Amino acid sequence: MASRSFLFIYVLVMFCLAGMAFSELSDDFYHHICPKALPTIKRVVVDAVRKERRTGASLLRLHFHDCFVNGCDASILLDQTSTINSEKTSRANNNSARGFEVIDKIKSEVDKVCGRPVVSCADILAVAARDSVVALHGPSWKVKLGRRDSTTASRTAANNNIPTPFMDLPALIKNFKKQGLDEKDLVALSGGHTLGFAQCFTFRNRIYNETNIDPTFRRQRQANCPRSGGDSNLAPLDPTPALFDSKYFSDLRSKKGLLHTDQALFSGGKTDDLVEKYSKNLGMFSKDFAKSMIKMGNIKPLTGKRGQIRVNCRKVN
Ligand code: HEM
Ligand SMILES: *[C@@H]1O[C@H](CO)[C@@H](O)[C@H](O)[C@H]1NC(C)=O
Ligand SMILES: *[C@@H]1O[C@H](CO)[C@@H](O)[C@H](O)[C@H]1NC(C)=O
């Protein structure tokens, strides 16, 4: 009898330890501490996207650029100080990452309704990315919560880990693999480019030097992106930059990918098949996108007593 209850307690303890080790983020993290947290994030996102639809794209990209640099820990939000090497001026983010004011607004509104700072900036980024996609008619998904905020940032890690738009397919696959993401995640998440815009300097080489490009598309893009100058002129990443749809993928099939890295997903390599499937099946793209967003959002979170809940997302407490 005694040995049986020992066994029971042993199994129970192991079960709890396993739970602590493997599922530290949870579905209902703010359910009791601040039930109004998630509706408040959504309200501010919907408001901001109504004012400027591109904001939805920018918020989605912020979460991606946060997660690829030492995990989803809001390191991207820290401003430069004598001890913080801000990621905001890294190659991929400088004069490019946007939406920081919306995150500030969300943080202050959420702290107001919660009565104290209990919601992390990292969770705000993850939820705002989801709410942005929903606001632009994309799929929804359950964001696991309980991420905490970093006390450090790394411009060097941002420069090394965020993919550049000049990579070829093997380099992209390798880059995502380092984050625990596979080829399917790469293709599905690249579908994030169904939203938003890119600056001329990121696609100039593609529209002047590359051959796997539709001639009419090339001419149209060259009209607003000269050989020299106009570096920050914008072009949409797909024909419907404020709508989550499968046009990004159908465009790749007709050689109208804007970035070199977009077209690399459909240029005779092993991701061609998936691009073709997504181009014909918005439901499948949406489902896989949601799945991969959850996977990306769970990269190396700080949980438990690690990190902190920042009072101001731009500064360490
Ligand atoms: C696969 C590797 C990727 C590369 C090389 C890449 C590169 C880029 C570049 C160069 C831009 C334009 C930035 C500018 O001109 O200022 C951009 C924009 C964007 N990216 Fe990516 N990206 C990648 C993956 C992703 C992923 C995984 C997501 C999200 C799931 C994403 C979401 C976006 C969005 C929404 C925009 C538009 C932002 C806006 O309009 O403010 N990208 N990306
Ligand atoms: C970021 O861009 C600004 C121009 O807006 C430039 O002065 C600065 O040198 C850039 N920072 C880095 C680290 O490249
Ligand atoms: C095209 O490629 C050549 C040779 O690699 C390079 O020197 C030139 O700068 C490129 N042109 C553009 C517009 O990127």
C-alpha cells in the first residue's frame, strides 16, 4: 500500500516537473491576473490598422524580428543606451522596422486596465502580430502566453540572424533551421509578405539584374525604383498589401516575386511544390501560416523568474 502511494506521488512529481520544463507558456496566462489584457491589445491594434493599414504588416514583422534574435523576448524594443546595443539600428531594422509607437500605446493602455504592469512587451508583440493578421482578414490562432522581457539586446545577433533579402534558398533554409524552423515554416511564414511594402534598395538588384522575372512586372517596379537614388521608394510585396490572401504565392509562380528571397522559393528548387499548393489553396496556407506563427512565437521564451516585465518597453526596469 505504502509503496503504491509512493509510486503515485513519484509519478505526480515527475509529471509536474515535465510540465514545468516543456510547457512554460500557457493559453490562459492573463486569465486571472488581467482578463482585459487581450481585448485591450486587440482594440489598440484594430484602431491603429484602421488609421493606417500598413501598420498591421509592420507589427507582424516586428514579432518576427524579435523572435529571430535570442528568442521572443522584446529585445527589439530596447532603445540605445551606454549598455544596450539597440537592435533598432541593425541592418534589417534601421530605417525599416516600424510600429514602435503602437507598441508603446498598447503597453500604456494595457497597464492602465490591468492597474499595474503585468503584461510583458514580448507577449504584446506576439498578440499584436496575431491581431494584425486577423484585422487584415487572415487566420487567427491561440497565442501561448507568459513570455518575459529581456534585460539585454544585441545588434550583432540581429545582424547575424535576421535573414537578408539577398540570400538563396539553401541559405534561407539554413537560417530558419538555426531557429528550429523547417522548410515548410520557411515557405508558410514567407507568406507574411502577402502584407506590406519594401523599399527600393531591397529589390533593386532583382529588378535590374535578374532574369527569372516577368518583363512587365520588372518595368512597373523600375518605374518607381531607379538604378540609383530613390532608395526608400516603396513597392507592395504582393498586389494586395493590405489583404491576407494567396496572391503572394500565385505571383511567385508568374515570376513576380519582389525580393530575391521571395522568388527563391519558386525557382526550380524543392519548395516549388508547396508554393504551388499555397497559391491554389488559401485555406491550407492560412492553416499552415497559423501553425508556423505559433512555432515561431515559441522560440526561446524567457519564463518563470528569468527576465522581467518591463514598465516601459523601450527601457530595462
Ligand atoms: C524569409 C526571409 C525573409 C526576408 C529575407 C525578409 C525580408 C524583408 C524585407 C527586405 C522587407 C522590406 C523591408 C524594407 O524595405 O524596409 C520585408 C518586409 C516585410 N516582411 Fe519580411 N522577410 C522575410 C521573412 C518574413 C517573415 C517570416 C515575416 C512574418 C511572418 C515577414 C513579414 C514582413 C512584412 C509584414 C513586411 C512588410 C512590413 C511593412 O510594410 O512595414 N517577413 N521583409
Ligand atoms: C541608421 O540610419 C541612420 C540614418 O537614418 C544612419 O545615420 C546611421 O548611421 C545608421 N546606423 C547604423 C548602425 O547603420
Ligand atoms: C548588377 O550586377 C552588377 C554585377 O554584379 C553590379 O555591379 C551592379 O551594381 C548591379 N546593378 C544593380 C542595379 O544592382
